[in-house]
Amino acid sequence: MQLSFQFTPDALWSDGTPLSADDVACTVAALQSTPGSAEAELYRSVIEVRQGRIDGVVEVFFDRAESGYRMLFDRILQASVHEDCTDLAAAFDDELPTSAGVLRAEVWNALQMILEPVERDGVEVELGFDRVVVVPLNDVTLEVDLLRSGEVDIIAPDLAVGVGERLDDPNLSYELQSGGRVEALYLQPGAHPAASQTFADDIFRDAFWRSFDRGRIITEVYEPIRPGIVAWECGPTLVEDWCVGEEFTGGYDPGGAALDLTAAGWTQDADGFWQDPSGEPHEIVWLIDAVHARQVELVDAVVPMMAERGFRIRVEECGGGCVFADELAQLAYDMVIFASADPPDVGAAERRFSCDEVPSVDTSRSGRNVTGFCDVEADVLLDRATSTFDPGDQAGFMSDVFERTIARRHVLPLVRLPSALAWRPDKVGPESVLRRMRSTSALRLLDIAELEDRDGDGQLVIGVETWPACVNPVLSCGSIGWYRQGVGALVVPGLWELDADRRIVPGPLLRRAPYVTMLER
């Protein structure tokens, strides 16, 4: 396959040089070859990058059809600032990534990011503010308090009980709507050596899955956040054509699950918890990010509910970057509940569910499949889905993939989480841009550049929760979404952006949509 695209004349690095095929080739080399690369598997089908015959045109050649190509080149690296693009593991230890927009990072560390307008021909780009300050807050109560006090201008709060009431303030604007995230329960099937192997027993995993009362959890945890919220039946996706039907609704059967365990020789100990036929107790390790209030609320609801059904759960707390960079990435848990925000693209699904994307035990190979799901039949279906451009065929393959996640009792979707954005209208505007930010649930340079400084303090202050410790867009820290939906997207340029429906569309670097050509061998 050949992918061709053309940079706009305005696609310039912060030093004024245009983006080119050399930069794309550098990016491919870095992500394919750097030890600990976040994207080595994803870029394995790229075999060559060439400069086209017209200025700004880049031609990328693949050794196979790759309908998930929109997941590639979400970051571009400047070749001229790197001596060897094949190993950029230490390239950003003492410097920041090069930007290619109207803002560049002047400061980026564990405490804050400060972005300032770039200069073009010695003249600073004119924006509605002098600088953007992004700060990590990690606590929704603190976020709300700082917004109400005026110390921050914008927050995108993680939803928990009471957040809406605290944001009900005449000095604030608060938008809540159906969002692009599915919160789901994932049970690691026990194939990965880092897991405790608790769910390696198919009967035990099936019994837990069938004993989980989604209706009760929605009533206790999600209804107080947004009244009327209902169980999400589609699966771990928002793409309706990929839905699997109502298998989740019919799967709840705690009585039948208990009978199946008993028939298989399982018994309950003196405390009422299940033990296997040898008398060995089974403790389930649940990894949570305790800095998020909703995770704590889920623990308070789920642990006693499952204890009533004979399942012993031990909660393992690991906050913020520890979850994403360490425990979750190393699959050192049995179950986890988190919200995913995948765009409706087969490439995104391949990252989440393919065996190739399961991280290695020693983390020498990172990957996006942090739930440990690995199924040979699902891998074949994913390969077919990413090898065709026919939407109908893709839908059939993807629906079958999610059927496999049900058959393996790997995932149980809970709800479609609303997205939220809150701001101080006396400090920042216009409202139309802020509502667009809420719809995409992502930080986009295009939106930030259109905002206005209404209180005249010269700066825009944004409070965020996700804050990875490193700024290297190549290493595994780049696999947790910081570049597409977080702070990295404000600095590291990419070909794509998300529209209001969270679809991947060409970004401002491109003159028009890329062309795809299928080549004969």
C-alpha cells in the first residue's frame, strides 16, 4: 500500500523550517527501532518513506494493506535536530520536543508546562494571550476549588459523585454531555506471567463475570453522577456497527455461576469465599488509581457486592503515572476498571486487543493492550479488519472480535461516561470554542489558539489530571494518550486531529486528506 499526503506551506517547525519527508522517515526509524518504543509493532508494516515530486508531498510505502493507517503519524519528529533517529531513548532528557504550531514549550516538567507563541520571521505569532500554562492537579476536588477561586481558567474534571453540584456556581460555565469514553471491567485471563493467575481458571473467571451486578453498580455509583445513565450494551466500543447485541444483559446469573463452581468441585471457606478443589483460596487483585474519586466509589460498591457472592478482592492502590507507566503496563493485576477513549478506527481496536500489543514481562516491549487479552481467533479477525477498506466487512470482523472478548469473559462494559468541561467565562472565551473542546474531549492546538484572554492577565491556565512524568514521544510513556488527548498534543505535531464526533480527520498540517493506493506485488 502507498499512502501519500502533502504538508501545507504553513507546516513549519518552530525554527521556521518546513516539515518534510525526512521528518517522517526519522519518525518511522525512531518508533521502529528505539528500545522501549511505544509503537514498534504499529509501525512494523512501514517499509519506506520517500519525498514526492511536488514540494511538501510525502509517500509512505507499506508491505500490506493497512486500513488503520490513521493511527500512524500522530506525532512527527524533526530530523534535523537528531543525529541518529534509530535510537531516541535519551534524546529528550535535556531538551523538549520540537513544536510545529503557533505555540512551543518553554518549560515542561513534573509541576507545569508553559507554552509561548513562536516567532515567524522575527515577529511573534499574534494570539489572544501571552502564554498557556498547563498544571497537573490529580484531584477533582482541588480542580474545582482552584477553578472557583480563579487560579485556573479551564478544567476537564473526572466525574465523581458531587462534582456537578460543586460546579453549580453562577461564576462558572459547566458543560456535560454524552462522551466518547466507555468505562468497563476487564478481567485478565491469566495468560501473562505478571498476573497472579487467579483468573486463569475458566470456570472461576466465568463465575465472577456472571456474578457482577451492573445494575446495582450503576445505581450506587453512576446514577448519582448523572441521573438516567444506563448500562452500555454495545461492548468496549462506541461504534454502533461493531456492537455485539445484548449478550451482556443476558449474562448476569449469579445463581447459575455458583452452581457451576460447586459442580466443578469449588467450595466456600469459613468466611464464605470460594476456594478451588484443592482447598486453595483465590484472591483477586484489583488495581485502582486512588487519586480518582470515582475509582474509590467503585471500590466501596464492588468489593462488598462481590464478597456477598463469595469472591475475595484485594485492592491495590497505585496513583497517576504509577498506574499507567508501571502496574498497568506490566499487567501486574487480575482486574481493572477504567474508561477508554478510542476513536472509531480499526487501528485503535487492533492496539487494544491484539496479541502483538501485549507488553512483555520485562517491559522491553511496550504495547497498548494493557488488559492482557490475547486470542488467536481474535487476532485473525483483527488482521482481516485492518486489511480491508470495506466498512461492512470491517464491521463484521470487529463485531466478531468483541464476541470473542465475551466468550473469553474478558470485558464487561459498564457505562458510556459523559464528558465534562468547566471554565470561568469571565476569564476565557469564546463559548463556542470551549464547547467544541468539550465535544472532542481532547486538548487541541487549534482550539487553544482560538481562545481569548478575557480578564487581561495575559495567560490561559488549564488544569489537567493525566500527567506522565516523561516528555519523550517515542518511549512507552507515549503509549498512554498524552500526545493525542493530553499535554503532548499541544507540542508534538501530528497529521491528525479528532472532530466533534471523535473521528480521526486530517489536521491543519495537511493540505487535504491523504491518498491511499493499493499496489500490485
